[in-house]
Amino acid sequence: MNILYLTHSQVPSASANSIQVMQMCQAFKFEHQVTLLARNAPGDPRCVSEIYEYYGISRPFNIIFPWGVRFKLLGSIAGYVFLFKMLVLKKPELCFGRHLKSVVLAGRMGFPIIYEAHEVPKSQAEKILIRNIYSSRHFAGMVFISSMLQENYLNIFPDLPLNKVMVAHDGIDLEHVSRISPETLSNIAGRPDAFKVGYVGGLKPEKGIGLILSIAGMMPGMEFHLVGGNNDELNFWRKQAESMSNVFFYGQVSPESAIKYQKAFNVLLAPYEQASWDKRKGHLETVRDKNRIIGNSPLKFFEYMACAKPILTSDIPISREIFIHEHDALLLDPENPEKWVNYLNTLHDNPELAQKLSANARQKAREYTWEKRAQKIITYFCR
């Protein structure tokens, strides 16, 4: 099948969305012809072969950057004109994507469309576009990356046809992860013999960064290493942790380096909280946000599992979709940092428990390969 993948993700980028897009294109390429239309990074000199290497892609597919630096936004008229021409030229048998307007255009031009939803619509305009997608006679299906997200969509769109929706959590390239060795890392801070607690991902408040710092303040004998985040986020959290000698920040790294760090730590955290940024005073502050509930399928879950490390995550609905408490992860109350402290001490003192959690998590990761995900989607919607 000739598949055209439509996205607004920037390639290359360390963002989870660009990693997911590249890995899904590679997974589709296992049995199909694939062309990816994506945003390029302005001023990035890397050629396509270097981009494959950056993401660990071993099964190359076609990548097209139609808007270049000048037309870097997919919403530009030039971008849509190019997409129109590509649809006419490529004549794809399936348009798969996570960019609403592009999927709508493909459907209106008569091409079969599958839309992959990663979050609930944020505006009335987005709701109109989504209705346009599933009302099209060329609508093949809609993929949700969590059961919670699918339930939210069905509440918003009760006429969404149930026979054309499915849940497919994110995945992992186990072979690629297995080939990566942490031994080439040269900049891990702290003491070589310290018990290292790691976090890899964005530094938004809902990711539980405040909780990590609270835990670190109660455990001066352990080290806490946070990998990821933009400059504004790093500056904010470094200021919060400036009195803590056991907390280290590394900023954004490549996807391969992110895996290296995960493999180098003793324990991995995914502590989601109901919190968000408050920018009303002209600078970053954090506030409690009871409406902030993680409903997507965090890519770090699957990376953590593949790296075979003990995982501590918040006991929230999306975590319960993936993990079983005390079998392949520890699901803990994000409102109770003392519980996290107790379990970290337990893992430090009980290597048998740590090994059991690690082994079971790695085994479960086999259920979530990108190839299985792609095959599941195509089999269900294109049968």
C-alpha cells in the first residue's frame, strides 16, 4: 500500500511527537511504501541520511519537507498548495496523519483517511475539523493513543462510528534500544557509586517535576537526574533546586542519548501531577490545576520498559492502562511524596524486587513494538 503520512511535527527534533512519527513511518515501511510530509528544522544542515541516524531508523522511507525555512508552518497557503500537489502526484492509497487540516484536505480530495488523536480538541474550530473528518465518506478510521482519550472523544462526539475507532498505545523499537550502550556517556554528574534516580522528558509542571524535587529534598543520600526541558523550564527548576546538591539537570538531548541516560540510572520516574504553568505575571510559576489529567500514552513508559529499569509512576488512569502495580511498575499517589521515598528506599535495599520489576517491564515491552502497532491499525481499518 502507498501511505502518505501527514504531520506538523518538526524533523529532526528531540520532541516525543517527532520520535513517534518517525518510528511509525518506519513501522509502516515494513510492509508498505511510505512518504512522510513534515516540517523541517529551520537552519538545520543535516541531510536525510543523518536524520535517519539521529532517530535510529534502520528501514528508511521517503521524507519530504515542502515548506522549507520560508514556509515552515504547515498552516501557510504555500504549504497547503504543496500538499494539494503531492496528493495529486502521489495518489496515496491511504493518508494517515495527526495534523487535522491536512487530513481534512486529503479526505475532501477523495483519499482514504485515518486520523490519529493525541489530545482532546482545544477549540470549537478543532471540533469542527474533527467532525469533518469522520463525516467524510472517505473516513477509514480514528486511532486513539489511550482508552481514556477515546472515552473523552466519544463523550464529545457521540455520533463517532464505533466500528471505525480503536485504541493503540505508543510503542518502542526494542532492537534499536538493545543496541544502545550507556557506556559512551561522559557527562553524568554526581558520585560514581551513588544510587541514581532518573527522569527523562519534558519539564512541564504536569510531568511531576515539583514532586521529584520534593522527594529529592527528603533523600539527600540519593541523586536525582533530570534529562530534558527547554531553557526557560531549566532556568525555573534550577532556581527551585539551587540549594540541593543531589539534583542535576541536563537539558534536551538526542533520542539516542535519552536512551543512554535511562540505561545509566538505577530507577526511572514518571510522576505526573495535576499542575500547570501560570504565566500571568510575565514569568513562569506553577499552580495546582485539577483539570490537568494526563490522558495520552506517554512515550517514556515504553522507553523505560525497554531499558529494563524499575519504574515508579503516578497512580492515574493512563498508568493503569499499561502497568500492574508491583508486577512491572510501582503506581504511587502523586499527593504522597513520602510513599515515593519509602519505595525508593525499598528498591535500594531490595535488589530482588528491582530485578523483578525490571524483567517484567522489559517482557511487557515486547507487546508494544511499533511494528505490532502499525500492523494492528492497518489490519483493523483496511481489512
